[in-house]
Amino acid sequence: MKNTTNLKIYRRYAPIYDSLMRFWTAAPRRKAVELLKLKTGEQLLVPGVGTGLDLPNLPAGVCVTAVDLSPAMLQQARHKRQELVGFNVMDGQVLALPDGCFDALLLNLILSVVPDGPIAMQEAWRVLKPGGRIAIFDKFLPEGSRLSGFRRFAGWLIRQIGTDPNRRFREMIQNIPDALVPVDIPSVLYGQYRLILMIKPVATTK
Ligand SMILES: C[S@@+](CC[C@H](N)C(=O)[O-])C[C@H]1O[C@@H](n2cnc3c(N)ncnc32)[C@H](O)[C@@H]1O
């Protein structure tokens, strides 16, 4: 999906997104935040924050930077949390943020949406501090499975509504060979969605 297409699609979704998504994503969203083990005073980045369904789950005292391509989605997010949040319109593939400035990132339902998932992942990695954590709740093609004709067609249909079910997580991290992935577990919809935790190694000094 191109950014221009996503902007159109998510402008339309903005008023109804919470009604469509809140119920069935509530438990995995809470779990993704738990995986991060956030502490008071830590800096958290939420790229593609959307309408902010994750914001109420964040512990008090965490400093949140919430960015999204869509002003209409961000407008909804502003009502979800006022304390310690900065909201910015920004492309998750080109973050206007310095290297290594976040303790943690939350990447829920975004790698399957941005035009280039591996580039968005690389950007997330760049702004993460050594020792930092990334939690992901998203749908991915099961590792090792073949992309069948049916799945290809279903993928095309689903892309028309703004998300791609046929991306592989391993492709997302192809540019970051040092990524540690201590958690990668099936989640809702019979494991089509997964919960993943990544850790950025602390550089060793010789
Ligand atoms: C499926 S929604 C997920 C929103 C939120 N993360 C959630 O879990 O509900 C995808 C979001 O990604 C945003 N988005 C699409 N392309 C983007 C990009 N290039 N950079 C940042 N956000 C983008 C859309 O505007 C939308 O808000």
C-alpha cells in the first residue's frame, strides 16, 4: 500500500476504527504492553499509533511519543491519554527522531500496513537504545508456509482495506541481523496474529 492510499483509507476508518477493532484486540494489546515491562520515566515510541487503542494500557509515568501518518487517526488518539504524550504526524518509515533515544517501542498492527515493513522496522531499530525492547502484535504469514493461490487472492482483497496479511516477520527483520527475538507466540485468529518481543543487544566493549 502506498502512503497516499493509506491516507485515504485511514481517513475513512478513523471514526469507526475503535468500534471495529477494540473488542477482539483488547487482550493481545494488553499482553504486548506487558511484554515491554515499562518503568516510570522510560521513553516509549508508538509508530502508527492510529486511534490510540493502546494508550490506556500504558502505565502511568511513561513518556510517550505517538506518531502516525494520518492526521484523522491521530485526532482520535488525542482523546485517549493526555498525560506525558507527544502526538506527531510522521511517516514510520522515515522517523524524524535521533538514533537510540527510546527505551521501548510498541509496533501494533503497523508492519502489515506501511508500504515497506522492513524499512519501518529498520527505523524502529535505529531509534531504539541498546538494551531496548520492541513489542509487536500483528498478523504475519506463518514461517515456512507456502503462499498458496488462495492466500495470494485473499491477500489482494485484504490489501484493499488497508493491510497485508501475507508479510513474513523474518522479512521484516532482514536488515537487522543482531535482533534478539525471545518471544514469538501465536495470538488471535488461530495464530494468524502473533505477539513478538525483540531486544536490541547492548554493544559489547572489547
Ligand atoms: C491498522 S492501523 C493500527 C493502528 C494502531 N497501531 C492500532 O494498533 O490500533 C494502521 C495505522 O498505521 C498508520 N500508517 C499507515 N502508513 C503509515 C506510515 N507510513 N507511517 C506511519 N503510520 C502509518 C495508519 O494511518 C493507521 O493509523
